[in-house]
Amino acid sequence: MTTQRRELYHSSNGDRWLLARDAETGEVFVQHEANPASGGHSTIIGIGAFLNQQGRGPQHQALLHLIGSLVGGPMYD
């Protein structure tokens, strides 16, 4: 699987959240990379599941900010 990735958030403990897209299928998802002390595991989370997680952490706010930046042009009714 070839993915295009953009970092959303990097926590102070070394965890990273990336917005990712499978270049072949077009599927978009969030990839969480745990810090090395936590095992360094990578987890793929669907966008809906990620945004529905309890607790709106800074990683959630970063994704919402990115989404909001996509509609920065003129408003339409």
C-alpha cells in the first residue's frame, strides 16, 4: 500500500497522528504512531471513528482545523 501522509499532531511524549491517503484506493484515514517507549505501534483509524472518540484532544482539534481550512473561501447558501 502506497500512502501519502501529512502530520496532524506530534505530542510531547512522542506520539504522532497523521492524516493519510491510500494512493491506490483513495481511502483517507488517520494513522497513529505510538512513541517508542509505548512500543512504537502504528494504528489505522477511520476518519469517522477518530472524530467519534471520546475526549477531544489536540490531535482531534488539529484535524478539525485542517478540515475547516478547506472551506476558507466565499460562503454559499
